[in-house]
Amino acid sequence: MSDPIEPIPAEQARLLLERAIRERCGDDWRDEDSAWVYVTGHDYMARLTRGGINLDFYVDLLGEVTVTETPINPAQQVGRMVALMLLFLSLVIAVLLARAVGWL
């Protein structure tokens, strides 16, 4: 009879995940200058993005770390475009309001 599989605890998975992220993205990956954005994650997975790349880190219940690199998906591209358009629109509205009040 085989021994039952003992999953690793969440704390150990978190340490393995942090080590894998540091190895792949560098020790300063949390700094704003590195441009890596922590999108989502928990003890057993994390998604980071930078530019047009997504990095997905997964820790399975036995402690094996898998890293998957994929390009950003269309939803992310549309989200970025919408955010930029809203930023531009808010700047235009601010200028128009300032002009209407007489500040410009």
C-alpha cells in the first residue's frame, strides 16, 4: 500500500513562491522602478505583469513551482486603453472647467 500524499503547508508554499519570483524577476521586483505589477495571488499562485508579458507562478501541493509566461490578453489591452481614454477625458474636462470658471 502506498503512503498518502501530504500536501505542503501554505507557509512553505508562500516561501517557495517568493523564491521563484525573486529568481525570475530579481530581488527588487516589488519596487516601482522594476515595473512589475502584482496582479493577483495567494499562497499557492501569483500573477505578475510588466509591459506586454504575464508571468504566472504556481506551487502545487507537493511543492513543485511552475512558471508560465504569456502575452497579455485582449481584455487587459482593452482595459489599458479604457484607462488611458478616461485619463485623457478627465484632463480635457478639467481644462474646460478651468476655462469656463476663468482660471485659464
